[in-house]
Amino acid sequence: MVNSNADALGIIFPNSYDSLVPELVSERLMASIPFASRYRMVDFILSSMVNCGIGNVSIIVRKNYHSLMDHLGSGREWDLTRKNGGLNIVPPFAEKSVTVYNGRVEALASILGFLRSQKEKYVVMSDADIAVNFDFNAMIDAHIESGADVTVAYLEEEIPASAMAAHTEDKNLYYTFDMEDGWVKGLKINPKDTGIQNFSMNIYIVGREFLIEQISNAYAHGYIYFERDILAPQLDTLKIRAFRFDGYVAQINDMKSYFDENMKLLKDENLDALFSTNPIYTKIRDDNPTRYIAGAKVTNIMAADGCVIEGEVENSVLFRGVKIAKGAKVKNCILMQDTVVESGATLEYVITDKNVTVTAGKELKGTDTFPVFVAKHQKV
């Protein structure tokens, strides 16, 4: 684990875009959605920050945050158990009120006192709806070299169809940029443009003092969103630099994209692209290695520790402690922690949440465009 050396603190917004996957966030938030067999979505941004020497990270929770607190604990797995800095989970109530915050402006306004007391020069902000191995040092260096007020990370890609379909409400905004020589000159909110776009990753670097000034002014005017209410009206006066990210990104926009992004990791090239750069840390669960019992048939799967497989599994992602009984058949499925598939059951295109039991002889089948979802603790 690297030591803290970046002159920046991190802020993660773990509830962003919760409403896009209501099935998965009934008892958790976007940041704690299980992903890639043994991780949670927050692990990727948090690990990227730690790997780049950011040792002071605040996570501003909004609701359903108990699962995230259980997962992160004191931050020991990320080397964030420290006397100074470390991991700071911020309660969900805005300062001097009892209302839950809405956008980033209200969230940041609730920690202005904290920001004023810190010593780091820069602030790195990110949502937790993407799985990415991000080099924040390269972005910080680019920000410093350019002399920008704000630097934003973006992807050169078509706007995902799932994003255009899902981001229709006022509270679910996505952004694209019009650029000139690497500088942002235009900002579009929820556009429907086709072709390659400069698609925002919602990752920003700003000066700490600059951020305090902007948030104080925006909050006084009742503004909600950082991009729409602060950046867009000031495009002519602020220097906003764009930082292109060329690495692997998995973004969750709906249940279909959640299923697809997990299944993509069954291909070695995608798995290597996401995990080979720097390690991704997660909560440790002391368990046995996965056991393949005599007679089991397994083809192209990702299985975490603690699994016991006696039946047939193909093209599937298995989280910790999954049990597949003899005679059971699982194909193109995502089975979360401690799912039990009993003898003779058949599953195809199914997503099970934690602690689900599929009883003997049952048959569950979805399609690649509409996978079946079984909620937490259900017995089918």
C-alpha cells in the first residue's frame, strides 16, 4: 500500500444515481452494489484514490448507508485507519437543518467547515457508479500544469443507450462537453446526440479554496447541482480543463447495464484492463477457496472464495459463499453472496441478490435483454 503523498483530499458521493437501479438499492446505495464477484462499486474509486496517495477521503452518504458502513468499517483494507485524515463517513443531514441533501452543492455545503479546516490544496470529487482503475496523479498533474480552475475527466464514446433511456428525471443528469484545444466551451445536459461524444465521468479536480468559495455562493442562492448550477453559467469566466480517460470503464445505468458490465469481465481482455494497472482493495471475508466437487462442470466463470460447486455452471459470476448443488444448472447468471441453488434447479439469465435460495427443481429463465431479478433473502 502506498503512503499518502498527494496534495489532495477525496470526496465520494455514494448515492448518486441510486434511482437508476431501484431493485439493487432497496437496502443499500449505489456505492455498495456488489460487482465483479467480490467487490463493491465504491472499491474502485476509493482504491484508485489510495493508490495515488490520497489518504484523506470523505464519503458523504445520503440514505441506506448501513451496508456501506459495514463494508468500509474503519478503512483498514484501504490503509485509511489514521490519526490524521483517513476515511471519513459524513452523516446525511445538511448542516443546521434536518433535510437530506439533494445535489452536490447541498452535500458539499454540509461539510464546508470540514473543508476549511483541511490543509490539502486540491479536492478530487467522484460519484461511485463507475468501476474504473483511475490514475488520479496524472489528472492532478494535468490540472496543475494547465492552471485550470476545474478539471473534469471525460470519455470519448457514444452516449450509452441505457443512460439516455434512464436519465430522464431532473435529478438524474448526465453531461457532455463541447471542447476547444482541451478546454470546455460548452456543457450539454442530458443530450440525445448520436456519434462519439465527450461524455463526462463526473470526476472533478478543483482547488480547495476555490471550491469553498463556489459552494458558499451557490448554496446561498439555493443552487443544487455542481455542473448545471455552478459550471454551466460560468463557462465564459471559469477555466475548465478536460482530461480524457482512455482506460476501461464499467458504468451502471440500469439493471441491464449492471448485468452486461459484470458479464463483460468474463472476457480476459476486459478483466485485465480493469484490474492489471493497480490493485483494487475490498473488505476481507475469511473463507475457504472455492471447491469444485467431483462431477461438477464449469465453463467460463468468475467465482469468489467460499463457493461450493457440484452442478453445472457456465458464463456466470458467482460471489462469495454461493452453493450450486448436484444436478443444478446455472447459465449466464449473476449470483450474489451466499445464494443457494438446490438440486435440479435451472437458472438462465438470472440475477440473485444476497442470501437467496432457489429450491429444488425450480426453473428461472430471463433473457439477455431482460434478466430476472430475485430480491434479497427470498426463497423461490
